Amino acid sequence: MKRTIYIFSNGELKRKQNTIYFERERGDKKYVPVENTGEIMIFGEITINKKLFDFLSQQEIILHFFNYYGYYSGSFYPRLVFSLPIRD
């Protein structure tokens, strides 16, 4: 079963080779285990780039964004999440 990761701090979510890490404004890094992560909930102010979105799409990891007050803002769904087999 895949885990849900929660990010409440401000910083940058980055890709480094075949892994993801979150770098806080203070400079400390937290690595995210890609193999068993299904979705990431983001509550803080973060910076993300296109390379990370491409990697998340390959790994079928969903991003959910929330505003300052904790209300849902939107999501990034990889294209493969919605591919369903069609029966004849």
C-alpha cells in the first residue's frame, strides 16, 4: 500500500536523479521514498519545476495543494492514473 506524504514547511521540492527530496528554507533536506509514495499533500509555500512534474508523472504520484487556511486549492494528476481498460 502506498503512503501519503504531508508537507507543512516552506521550501523546494526537487528531483535528484531517481529520487525526490524536500529542502526547507533552513537548508536541511528530507528525502521522499518514491517506491512507496502514492500522493503528496502540500500545505506550505513550495517551489516546484517541470522536471519534478515529469518524474512524478512517471512514478504515478499525485500532488494535492492546500492554501494557507488548509482549504483545498487543486491537484496534479499524472496521465496514467486515469487510464482504465475498456471492455468489449
